[in-house]
Amino acid sequence: MARRVTALLAIDRLCVRYDSRDVLRSLSLDVARGEIVALMGPSGVGKTTALRAVAALQPFDEGRIVVDGFDLKPGPVPPESQLEPLRRRVGFVFQSHALFEHLTARDNVTLALRHVWGKTRAESDTIATTLLDALEVGERAGARPNQLSGGEAQRVAIARALAPDPALLLMDEPTAALDPARRAALATSLRRLCDQGRSLLVATHDADFASQADRVLTLG
Amino acid sequence: MEASPACRLALCLLTSLAAQDRTPRELVWGGDAEGGAPFVEADPANPAQVRGFDVEVAARIARGLGGRTARFVQVQWSSIDQSVERGDFALGLSGVEDTPARRTRHAVTIPYFEFREVLAVRPADASRIHGLDDLRGRKVATLGSTIAYDLLLAARDSTGIIPISYDDDVHPYADLVQGRMDAVLLDHIIAQRALRRRGGTGFVILPTPVAVGYYVGVLARADSALRDSVDAVLREAMRDGSLEQTFRRWNVWDESQAVLFDRVLREKATGAVGTARTAGASQVIAYVPSLARAAVVTLLVSFLSMTLAVMVGLALASGRLYGSGWLRVLTTVYIEVIRGTPLLLQLFVIYYGLAGVVRLPAFLAAILALGLNYAAYEAEIYRGALEAVPRVQLEAARTLGFSEMQILRLIRGPQALRYALAPMTNDFVALLKDSALVSVITVVELTKETAIYATNVGSWVVPGLLCAAVYLAMSLPLARLARRLERRWRAA
């Protein structure tokens, strides 16, 4: 019998296969509001795959994913037109940052606010300034991605993901490009975000960083 | 020191070749078999050989020059003068017209055939068109670089007709019948041949000729001695009736030829070669307005074609990347077919092939052919550029809620444009040059105008340099602008 789903994110017996090879086998986890959950495990165990399935970036074969009442079912990824409620609720920070190369840091943050979420330019700029300042990259707002260091790009990517104010933030290896001091600062920043009621699901190899989480789930 | 056997053999060969050169056993002559019968055409029974009255005239001349044999060399009709001057062959024959300009620059034989420049019109117009004066504001077609074309250019200024130049003498009549042209002015032999091909219908030849001209042989300026020998043979052929027999065999003999022969045989051999005319400053200045007009045509054709190519190319690339299965197949087939066939063929198909369905104006057909051709190349550039944008950025955009169209417009497209800029600039410069091909469907652009200019002045040096300068003036600023944009974007 399927488990009752009540948390902000509920993953129930998630299975992903590539060419009949199990990449993720029967993963189940809940993330409560305001909770930080770290996913750990060796490379190839399916941490990133799990995050991508939650963000509806890839299909899954079995199980169920529910994000704040929005239900994802096995099979092909639904068209974007049906994913609007999910996009409102979930932000994603990629390991490679995936900043838009032709835009400044500020425009990376404001683009979706203006063109997807209907904010004015002034409103978007205010939100971007607040987030970039909070993540200590406000002075780099006019720089383009190729002018940013790895740590700065990481924080701009976090600001961009946070701009639409998602309830759940998915982060893939957020500390990969950071030195130890920056890792600690990032952990503090993320904790502050969660104190405001946001949930975090973080895939990481970094045991120190994972130790800052409320819960650690080890795969594999 | 004694020469080695190999050196002796080489010396012997060279001596023997030099001796052969002093007593040539063949007369190499040039003509254009594309012009067809009755001048020169590939023999249907043996396409490796040519036949026609000019072929027989060449053979008669060769025989008269000490029993030589005639060897034919194919050359484009408009290039006969330049080719004979650079030594590709000794004698040019193929309906070569006797003009003062040709006489001043080359060694020209006595005239051996008299032709009449005649107007051909549609039967419905025959009662109201009797000459060039009745064609005010109408399109009159002819072959470029001919006396007929010069006549039309002169009439353009005096009567306001619109001369249209063709590269061949078949399509002017086809376009006359289809209504694209109002009249055709060409040699009576060509007009009669075109009428025979159409079974005597489609157009009529007006009885009163517009002008009279003569066919001659053309030799290099330095070959005036050989020219005098050729003249002697031609006179002999007129006297002994062999030339008349040839013309009768090809059904081009008429009483005017007898009058011409009589007059030529009574005249004393002149043997004179005029002073070579070079493209002086006055001639350059005279051609500047025409070249400027042609450059504007080139620019217009290129810009409009490129605009069409960019729009269609974007649609094709989007179809290949975002379309359903059948759309991807359809766009792929279009791209491969267009890239796999010559642009020249596409021009002919759009202008002449579709004429039965839709009669496109030449300018529009040129833009369509060039634009649709380059669209296939643009599509592949855009597809490559769009695919070069990292996939993870597209995923990031999806997680932020962008629709596919927004991703293309706001994220993928602007970045792809940067990748595509350099190859697009290359393509535009290539298109600028490929636009010269549209002259085959009567659009007189820069290269065509230059060819006309070069024919008139008898040299490609000044016209070629001028033409190259204009092309460079058009393409260099564009390449510079593209480089500047690339630098700015790279710096950004």
C-alpha cells in the first residue's frame, strides 16, 4: 500500500532505469517545510537523478513524487504547460551553475521574474538586489558569468533559483567549486533561508557540509 | 662536356616540336556550340563532333591554308575575342559580328555573311508594332554584348524602350511567347531558327530589318599576316562558289549574300588593323553610372535574398529542432535537396521551369532562388548554433518556468546569434558574389554589367579592377562590422 503523502516533498519508491539498468531503485524520502535534507553517497548512485526527477527534468519509471500537492507520475515528463504549479514551488541550482552566458548576474536573476512571473523591471531589480546582497555578490551584479569566480557564479545561481520564491530548493553539489571558508558561509546562508520556511534537498559529497543539514540520507 | 643521352633526347624532341610549330598542320578555331545550328552545333549523330555553316567555313579556310585540317575548340561566345587574343585558338568563328570596336582591337577578316537585325513580336502585336519606335516603354530582349544590344541601348535613350539582356538566344523567344517580353531583336538566322523550333507559331518576324550586320572571323591583333591569308581563302571561296554551297546546304543563302560577295570581291584588301583602344579615362567615366546602377542591383538582390534566407533558415532550423517527426523529415529533405543541387539549376527552374504555372518577374525570381538556396545553408548554421548553447542552460530555464518559445527568444536565440554571426557574414559575402549568377535570368547586376563593359572596351583589366573594387567596397565593411560585433560580444 502506498504511503500517505503529507510533507512538502514526498518521494515514494522512486525507480529510474537507463537501458534496463537501475540508476535509482525504490528511493523514498520526505522533506518537511523548513527542513534541510542532504543526499549523500558515492558517484553514480542516483543523487542527481533524484533531484532531476523531482524538478521534472527527466522521466522516472516507478513510484510517485508529490511537491506541495503537485503530483508527478511515472512516464514521460509532462509538457511545460502542465508544470507551472511545480515551477512555482521548486527552484534548482545546478552543479555547473548554468548561468545564462549572455546576461549579467542581475539579469540572470530578473529574467524569469519579468518574463515568467509578471513582475515589473523595478520590482525584479529590487528582488535581485536584495538576493544578491544577501548572498554577498551584490557588487558583482553587473558582471557576466565569464567574469565571475566559481563561488560568485554559485551564489548568483542560488539567487536566480530563489528569485521566484520557491518553497523547495534543490541543489546539486553546491560546494563543489568552493573553498572551506566559502562552504561554511554558504551553509550559514542556506540555514538562514530555511529559517524563513523554505525547504532544501541537497545532493553532496561534502560530509562537513552535509553535517549542517537536519537530516542526511545516504544512498547506495 | 658531352650531353647525356637523356639531354640529347629532350633536345631532339624540342627541336622536332619547334619544327612542327613552324609548319602547323591544323587550324585551331574557336566557336560556341551552345549557339547551335546553323552556326555551330554538336552533331546529333556523333556529339563529339560539330557541324554547321561556320564549321564548314572553318574547314574551307583550313584547306585553303595549305591543306590544313580544322580543329574546333569550344569557347563561350562572349569570350571569343579574349580567347583568341590570349592564343587559345587562331581563328574565332561563330556568328562573330563585324563591329568598329572589334576591328580596332583585333585582326578581323573580311565579312563572309550578311545578316539582318529583325524584330520578333507576338502575332497579336504585329499589326501595331513596326519598329523600335513603336516599343516605347516596352521590354525588348536580345543577346548581351551584340550589335542588337547596342542598338537597344541607343534606343533606350531615344525611344524609352527597356532593353533586356540574355546570355543565350533561346530564352528571349520563350519569354516573348509567354508574355514576359514584348519583342526580341536578333539576327534573322536566329529568329528564323527559333520560329522553326516553335512550328511557325507563337511569334512573327517583322519584315523590315532594324539594321544590317556582317559575320566575320576574328584573329589576334598580332596575327594580321594569317588574317590576310584567311581573307584570301574567303575571297577564293566566294569566287569558286564553295561558300555559297555551304550557305545553301544550311538554308541561309539569299540574294543579299550574292551582293555582299560581289562587293567584297570588288574591294581591295585593306589588311589594316586599327589602333588598339584601351579603356581610357573617358570610357571609365562613361561606364560609371551603369556600374553604379548594377552595383545597386547587386546590393538589393543580395540584401533581399539574405533577408529571405535568414527568415526561412530560422523557420527550417526551428522545424528541425522543435518540429514533429514529419516536419523534421520535411525540413531535412528540403535542406539536403537544395544543398545538393546547383544554384544555377534552381534559378532556371524558378524562372523558366515554373513559368507555365506562375510567371515571376526576373528580379523576384532572382531573390527567391538565391534566398531559398541560402536558407538551406543558414538553417544548418542556426541549427548548429542553437545546439551549441549548453543544454544545462535550457534545463535551468525550464526550472525557472520559461516556455520553449521564451527559451528560444530570450536565452537560446541570443546566444546562438553570437555563434552564428561569423558564418552568417561569410555566407552574405558569398551571396554577394553568387548574385552574379542571376544574370542568366536577365537581371543585369555588377558582374554582367562589367562583362558588357569589358566586351565594349576589349579588355578585362580596367573593368575587372573596377568591378573587384566595388565588390570589395560592399563586402569589406560588412566583414569589419561583424568582426567588431564579435569583439564587443567577446569582451562582454
